[in-house]
Amino acid sequence: MQVLKFGGSSVSNAENINNVISIVQQSLKKNKNIVIVLSAMGGTTDALLSAAIIATHGDISYKEKLQIIEQRHLTTVKELIPVQHQSSVLSMVKKCCNKIEDICNGVFLLKELSQRTKDSIISYGELLSSQIFSAKLKSLDILNTWKDARELIITDSEFGAANVDFEKTNKNIQSFIFSLDTAVCIIPGFIACDKNGNTTTLGRGGSDYTAAIIAAALSVSVVEIWTDVSGMMTADPRLVSNAKVIHHISYQEAMELSHFGAKVIYPPTIQPVMNKRIPVAIKNTFAPDDAGTLIENVSSKNGGSIRGISSINKLALLSLEGSGMVGIPGFSKRLFEALSNEKINVILITQSSSEHSICVGIEEANADKAKEVVDKAFAHEIEIKKVEALIIEKGLAIVALVGDNMKNHSGISGKMFGTLGRNGVNVRAIAQGSSERNISAVIAMTDIKKAINVLHEEFFETTYKQINLFISGTGNVGSRQLAQLQQQFAYLHDHMLLQVRVAGISNSKKMFFNDKGVDLFKWKELLQSGDKMIMQHFISTIQKKNLRNSVFVDVTANDEVAGSYAHFLEKSISVVACNKVAASSSYEYYKRLKDLAREFNALYLFETNVGAGLPVIGTLNDLLRSGDKVNRI
């Protein structure tokens, strides 16, 4: 027996549902019995919730929202199911939508929306999609049984995120499934029922959870989670173009990656199957032949220490500091208790060994509320100056390296922080569990894309390093340099393992940028179509782009351009100049540039300012490296 779960994007319209039908037909060739768990059609849950919230405000437009939801489902039935089989399904959709409207009418009149009522309203998304799917299978002569999950999964009355009574639930599932006389069973995900018969929901990732609960109760061989991506990735593909599919991963690694932002699966949902050591396969509905990701108890080694890189945006750091904390037990307890009472989730914790401060990371949206409750909890200590008022830093993010093989593998942390440092990414806080499965760093949110890219390049892309060039000057020398770069791209790629991109160019009149690389066959036309060149705007644009391994190249003889080098070096952007102005100006300015380069891990490179630009400096360096000594210049 096998359990297959299909997400909202997989059943969002008739075309996608037909893809799912094909997958089910293939699965039936390999398995005698299958259980199919379905989410609501993509976007339906949010649309139902939105209509309910509009109703609480006494706004009659909630009826229009409900009408759109109803029409979408009716259209799907008409496109999906043959005319001779449509009548009963259309009637079912109408009845369900009438019930939704009746509940929303009550919300409208009372102007009140409890969590219990929310659960009742949003449950219809899964009820509709699963019954439409069941009807489609029957129209194809694939016999199946539709079963309301509320008759199987029993929970407490914690509406919105109910806790499952596994003893009763497992008995219900086993009793029902083992008595079936059809090969296929269709069950709506996400929904359940409390002991009083009230509809409850299983919270975030609820449909995955439904599939895991059923799979564990039946001790199946594997659970397949069908979604719109081909498995878990080494990094977010929206941020890292070279992200790769992770073909094998352990339960613990999957939960770590998911906690830190990987949205493919939600950690608590795999707990039931993890306890039974049942593998979970993540597959792509729209590319069913892709291998996907297999989550299992012990994953095969991939030859590296890191399995993936993940991140969480919109983080705030809370810092509780004060000399009165040193050696006094109970401060941490009171801090976490104050946050817990307001249901504020702590994402990351770090504390100095001096006990002078404790720092926690939470969602930025809860920062102001957190400050209020913590300052209140420590009001006495703040008043007598034992501790300072809670310090809040916003606009932060977490980047995390995850991998079982990191344990007892020295050098991972050094490699991580060295890579971030070389690219000017400042680390505000660090955390690592004793399991050594995760290293987390808190950084500025503006640095997150660059940080993930440089880390991915360091740990997963051992062959090529990407260099992003910003070139100022397109005269005789500059244009020849661009032509040479165009000719040398393939050589640099094949022989020096460098992926060189010209991400921006400028002359005295215009500037043009392209993060994916300026087409050097058409650079003149592109530059002509660019924005007006204003040096300050050129600098700020490069800084805001914050691309990894950035290099500013000055091919001008302009004083203003030469005076801008410090702005680049301060952001860890290396400077390469044939402009003689900076290095032949005051010694103080030259020294400042060299000091900045050292301080921010950047390079400031140039050649001689004498002898008609002959490469005197390179020659002198070669002599010094060979043991000669310069006595006088």
C-alpha cells in the first residue's frame, strides 16, 4: 500500500488535475492499493479566509468573493468531468458553497470570527477538491472510495492547530482502510474533528500531516508528497540560479532545512513517519519523471559535509544585557516565559559565556510586542540599573548551513565565516547546536542573497567562481578591454574556472546595469539606452545590488571616479584601476585606500604611474618574491 499526497498547485485547475490522474494511473500499475490525500485547489484556503474576514467588518462584498470561489469550482467540474457525469458533482459544489455562505452570513451579522468558525469555513476547500477528484476517477471507471477525514482523525479542540489523538485515530484509519473493497481511497487533507464533532484543522502543512498520519497508521512502504518543485534544493532557486536537487536527505536534515525557510515540507508533518522510519519522497507533479528527494532515516553521503543552505528573512534580534545578570539564575527563564506567554516563537538563541547578555531571534513582526512584555517583566531590574531596557535590532535574517556530516568535521565554521567576511557580510550573532548539524549566522537582510550565493559557491560549486565586474570608462582603452573580455570569456571559464560577468558599465554620459551580465556584442547600444551617468547614483546602485565577488574597474583618467574608490572598498568591493590619479595623489589618500582594502578584505590593484605606464610594479614584485631587495627608489 502507498500514500500519495497532492498539494494545492497540483489540483489548482482541470489541466493540473489531469496530470495528477496520470500519476495515479501509473501508481496503480505498481501498487495494489493507494490512499490519495488532497489539498484544496491552490489559493482557495486564503480566499475563503479573506471572505470571512471581510464579513467580520460588515462588508457585504464577501458575497462576491464567495461567488468567485464557487464559480472556479463549477468551471473546473465542467472542464474536467464528462457532461453525463456532471450533474451530481455540480450539485455537491452548490451545496457546499451554500453552507459556506450560510456560515459567512452569520459572521457578517455578528461581526465576529472565532477560530472554530474559521476552521469550519476553510475546511470546505479540501472537501470540494477531494470530492471533485473522486468524481473524475469514477468517470474514468477507476473505482474509489471518498472518505471524510473528520471521521478518521480525532483531535483536541485547539482550533487552528489541533493536536491529534493518535490512539483513536490509528484505530479508525486501520479499521476503515483494511475493510475497503476498492483499490483507491480519496481523503481530504488538513481537516479533522474533535470529540464533540466540531471541525478542526491541523495547522500549517496540514495536508502533509494528514498523509503522514495515515501512512504511519498503515505502516506503508513510502509516502509520496507531490508538489510543484522537483524536491528539496541545496538553496532557494529564486536566489541561487545554480541550486541543485538534493536526492537523498535524512529526516533531521530535512527538518533543519525546513525550519530555516525551505518551504517544501513543514517539520512537524513528518514526525509520524519519522517515528516509523517510513521514507518520504518529494516529487514534482509537473515533471513526474524527475528523481525528486527521498527523505529517510539515514541518508547516503553526498561526498560533502553540507547538505543544504537555508535562510529566514524578516528577523529581529532581542538583546537583554546588564551586569546584574552575571551569576544570577532565572534571567533566561523569565525572558522566555515573557515571550511564551505572548505566543512569541523564539527562532534562535545565543548567550555570551560571561553571562552579561542573552540574545534571541524572533520574527520582526513581533519585535515591538516583545519589547513591551520583556521590559515589563524586568521593570524592577531596569529601574535599579541591574539590566538595560531590551535592545531591538530589525532588518536582519538568518543564513544556515545544514548537514549530518558536519559533525566532527573541522573547518566548516571557519570556511563559512571566512567566505562571508571576504564578501563584506557582517555577522551579528552565531548559533550552533551540540548535534553539529546546523551552523546559523544572523546577518543584515540586505546581504542575504549575496551570502547564500557565496556560501553555495564555496560548498557546492567547486568548479567555477563567479566574478561580477562594474566597468567605468568606454573610451579607446575601455572599449578594447570590453572586446578582450568578450574574446576571453570562454578561456577564463574553461582554463581559470571563472564565470566573469560585466554587471554594469558607464561612461561620462550614461550608465547601464544587468545582473545577469551585459551582452558585450551590443554594449554600445545598451549603454546608449541606459540612465544618465551620475557618479553617486552609479556607486549607490552597485552597493545596493550587493553582488558576490564584485570588482570595480576604472578605465578612466577622471578625478571624480578616482575619488570614489573608498566607497567601494568600504563595501568589500575590490578596485582595479588604470587611472593614475588615486595612486599619484596625496600619500594620505593612497594609504587610506590601502588600509580600507586590508580592513574590508578587498583588493586595490593598479600598475605604475611612471615610465609611460610600463609594468614596473609587477616586475618589482617578481624580483622581491625571488629574494632580491630594493635598496632605493
